[in-house]
Amino acid sequence: MRKIDVHDLIDHARFGRFHWMVMAWCALLLIFDGYDLFIYGVVLPVLMKDWGLTPLQAGALGSYALFGMMFGALIFGTLADRFGRKKGIAICFVLFSGSTVLNGFAGSPTEFGICRFLAGLGCGGLMPNVVALMNEYAPKKLRNTLVAIMFSGYSVGGMLSAGLGIYLLPRFGWQTMFFAALVPLLLLPLILWFLPESVGFLLRQERTGQARAILRRVAPEHDLQPDDRLEMAETKGAGASVLELFRGGRALRTLMLWTAFFCCLLMVYALSSWLPKLMANAGYSLGSSLSFLLALNVGAVVGAIAGGWLGDRMNLPRVLATFFLLAAVSIGLLGIKSPMPVLYLLIGVAGATTIGSQILLYACGAQFYGLSIRSTGLGWASGIGRNGAIVGPLLGGALLGINLPLQMNFLAFAVPGVIAALAMTLFSLRRPDAATPAVAPEPA
């Protein structure tokens, strides 16, 4: 009887069909998630006109989904460590897609806000779970790159939202943007069929036969036998309590990770909610303003993949610190009148270093936290970060409400980039605790 270290087997597996499948399905989920999140920034100029909203009211309305995301990340991240990531992902997917469809029927800001809050619950819970699942199955040498490519689906969803907005809004109205979310629901049976459960969760549940079957697909070259004894660190740990995030020398780095998430998400949602409106106020047409949102998400895809590639070859927290500094500079320069090519370049860099950095932060957190607390750690980091996401649209609305010059709005959005860079620098300087978790063998 051989003893098989599951972590070692996954870390050194050849990249193959199974990894492609997990990455593709997780990316597809995040495309739908990204579409749902960016849709508000796309319809905002039309909503403000139709419903006569002030900038402050519009900012508050945009924050309802983000309140939902905060609670969703905290609730579903922790529940998934206890009841399985696949169930958590399915519940979150139905919740945000169904609520988005209902949003198209909203006849008042109150109804609209309630639907956005419910959609936010699902969006917030989905992210930490798909990142944790991809991180668990990715080979070690490609982990950052694969998580970044997978999470680029989020930005593709933003591009899809902006692209459809350019075509649908002038012709069919803002409601059709929400009705389009009916399409993803039709794919739910396929997602449930193909998406694998976490192997760590299966071992904790003593479902070793299912775990062994999945591992044969992860590493077919390993030739697992029925009597091989599976061993996996942290399959039986101290549980999914949030206090575990501060034990074992993790306290300072957990706080720095939370700070970076807060600042990063503030920048992401300030830009995604208000960039079209700010550019419209600066004299650009609605179509041009939405094309800036498209450029923001194109930059995000490039930044996430390039950052993941760099993170696999260098120190990921230091890569993030550099990205955040670039974010602060590029956002600060957006308020200065520039030629169109330069403006598109700055917006692309801003997308690469804000939305792209958000993607890399999830990869960083997934590697920092052990398996038994991974969804909890990512859920809480994402949940705390959602406070920044809530502040972003509100801050943008408040700044527009007091009629500050365009440059001052962008400078205010740039300050969190400097704070996040300092947080990730401290994170990279703190040495991880040297202790190794005990290995829990497969039950007999």
C-alpha cells in the first residue's frame, strides 16, 4: 500500500484536459459574474436621466449590490468550507442570475436596489469559491497564471456588458441589459455536471472513492491504485473559524491583505461605476464613454495574465505592490486633458493594475491560506474588501455632487492605490510562520 501526498500529486501533475475543463467552467462563471457587476456602470447615465437621480442617489443605488457582495462573500465563503464548494457555487450562480433578470422588471429605485442587493449576495459568494477551487487543482508552477487567466473571465464579462450596452441601450432600453442574464441560467445543468467538487472537502467527508476518481483525472500519469492511501495536509484542521486567519503568525499579513482588498475594490468600483458618467460630463458621447469602460476591461485581462505570469516567476506580493503604484499614477493622470490614444492607454493601464490586481489578490490569498481555511480566508478578505467597493460608488457620487474639477475626482480615486502598495509591501516583508500543518491520513 502506497502513501500518496495529494498536495504533491496535484502540484506536480501535468497540465491536461482536466485542468482546461476546470479553468474553462470557472472562467465562464466569472464572465457571467463580471457582466452582472459592470452592468450598473453601463446603464447608470440612462437611469439617472429616466429616474431623475442625483449623483449621490445614483452612488447609493450602486452600492446596494456591493453591500450584498460583502455579505455574500462572508456567508458563502465560510459555508463552502463546511458544505462543499460545488453547492456554494451553484446557489450563488442561481441567486445572482435570477435576481439580475428580475432587475429588468424594476419600476422604481427601491425595487431596483433590492434586486441588486440579492444579485450582490450571489456575486460576492461566487468569487472566493471559484478561486479556491481553481487554486486547489492548478499545478504549482502554473498556479498564478491559471488563476489569473480564469479570473480574466470577470473582465471579459465587463467587456461583454460594455459592448452590449453600446448596441442595446440606444435601441431597446436599459431593461434588456438585465434580461440577457436569463441565458446563463440555461447552462446550470452543464455546470453542475462538469464542475468537480473540492478534493479536500471530499476527504474531510470521508468520500475517498470520489476523491480518488477525481485525482485519476488530475494526474492520469500517476496510476492511482484502489489500495493507495491518500494523505492531505489540513483536511482535518481546526475548522473554518475566522479566528484561524489570525493564528500561526498570520495576523499582520491577514490585516495587510484586507487593507489591499479594501483599497483595490474601492478603485475598481469607483471607476466601473463612474467612468462613463465622468467622461460624459467631460464632453464625450455615451458611446465613447462606454468604449472607455471597454478599454478598462481589456487592460484588466492583459494585466491579470501578465501579473499571473510575473507572479509565477517572481514574488507575487511585490508584483502587486508595483501594480498598485502604477494604478495610482495612471488614475491620477486621467483627469488631465490628453490625446485620445494616450487616454485609452492610461485607462488600459488603470484597468490592468486595478481589476487585474484584484484578480491577483485572490491568487495571493489562496496561496497564503491553508486548504481547511482557504474559502473562509478568501471570503473574509473579499467581504472586508466589499466595504471599499461600497465606498467607491458613494465617493464618486459625493465628489460629483460638489462639482469638483475632473482632475480632483481622479486624484481622489488614486490615493487608495498608494495605501494598497504600502500594505502589500508590508505583506511581502513579513516572513511566513515556519510551522507545517500536520498531515491527516485518509480514513481507513
